[in-house]
Amino acid sequence: MKSSKILFVVAALISASFAFAADAAKDAAPHKGKCCVKAEKEGKTCAHECCVAAAKEHKNCEKCGGTNAPAAAKH
Ligand SMILES: [Zn+2]
Ligand SMILES: [Zn+2]
Ligand SMILES: [Zn+2]
């Protein structure tokens, strides 16, 4: 039954990679958009309208590639 062994290994590899992906997503911290990071490096705040609006809500601009912590994670 060689083929069942191979299937087992493949299944193990797939589940391992899924677990890794889930961990990576968990560890991914919210980050700002590139434009905001660039502005920050220059000692400024990003002048993009969308980023200013997001900053007012204490969020990172998702339009410019920023990410925010999912609301469900906060209680
Ligand atoms: Zn920005
Ligand atoms: Zn923006
Ligand atoms: Zn921007």
C-alpha cells in the first residue's frame, strides 16, 4: 500500500502549511500604508485625504495598503 503512505505524507504537508499560514496571519501586526510609512520617515504625516481620514479614526489607511487589527480581536 505505497500509495496510501504517499497520500498520508501529502495530507500532513498540506495541513502543516495551513497551520503555518494561520499562524502567520495571527502574527501579522497591523501596519501603515507605504505612503504613510514614507511620510513618517521624513518626519511628516501623510497628506493623503484617505489616510488623514483613517488616522482620525485611529486606523491605518486600507486604501493605501495599510492593515488594521480585526475588530473582533478587541473586546
Ligand atoms: Zn498615507
Ligand atoms: Zn490612504
Ligand atoms: Zn496613500
